[in-house]
Amino acid sequence: MRHWLMKSEPSDYCFDDLVRDGYISWIGVRNYQARNFMRDDMRVGDGVLFYHSSCDEPGIVGLAEVSRLAHPDITQFDPSSPYYDPKATPEAPRWVHVDIRPIRKTRLLALPEIRDCPELANMRLLQRGNRLSITPVEPEEWHFILKRLES
DNA sequence: GCCAACGTTGGC
DNA sequence: GCCAACGTTGGC
């Protein structure tokens, strides 16, 4: 089982929304690296750190898990969608998404606190210029964060 | 609002 | 294939 960090802007969709909805289809990813993680590497049951970005207090706010394998993102075919991709066709879909479901809300593990942990210094999230909305989390990082969230 | 960093586009 | 221009991300 792998582990992931997934970013969402809470003004668009926050962890409480995920708890309310029971699951979310992670549509709208239009970056090839993030797509490839979903398509090639994400499996049902993989752990997910739910991260709030572009907000007052960026950081990890909850735990979730992958609940459905990657499948075509239908918004790519919809000319009225902001995620429309004229080069994608149902015969040759370009974009996929997984679903995730909530495990539990956690305390805020804020970005500055993450930065202050030497154990997390190599996190993909912290790497210079990283903008990926989906990044892998190493097992040691995952376990450290889970322990840290309890303190 | 600023701006660094990065990805994508498209002309050549 | 190169690369300038442009758009987006996301912390501050």
C-alpha cells in the first residue's frame, strides 16, 4: 500500500465537505504527472493525507483513502466544463481520476510545523518549486505524520 | 497582490 | 527540437 498527499483549496472543497459527502471524485486534474500517479500507482486502500492549500493556514487537515481506481474523467468531454479538453475523446480519454473517502478529520498539521520536522525534510511537498496537487508520501513520512497528529 | 517556479503552447 | 511567451500554482 502506498501513501499520498492530495491538495485541495478549502474554498473549493474542504475536508468537512468530504466527510459530508462520504466520498469525492477527484476530477479536474490536468497535469500529466499527477494523472500518472492516479492512473499507474494509486490503488484502492492507499492512504491519503488531505491538504488544504491556498488558504490562511495551509496544512494537513484529515486522513482519507483511495476508494476507487482511476477511471476516465468525464468533464474532459464536456464543452461547458472548465475542465474540457478538446483533444480528448471517449475513445482516447486523456484524463482520469480516482475517488477518495474520508477516514477521519485530524488536527491541523500546518505547513510551518511540517517544515520544522527534520524527519519530513525530504517530503515531496516541501521540495523547491513543487506545485503538484498529488504527491507520493514515503512510508516513514506517513508513519511520522500519523504519530505527530496524535500529539 | 506579488512573484518564483514550473508546465504548456505554438511558431519556427 | 528549440525556446519565448504565456498561464497556473501556491506561499507569503
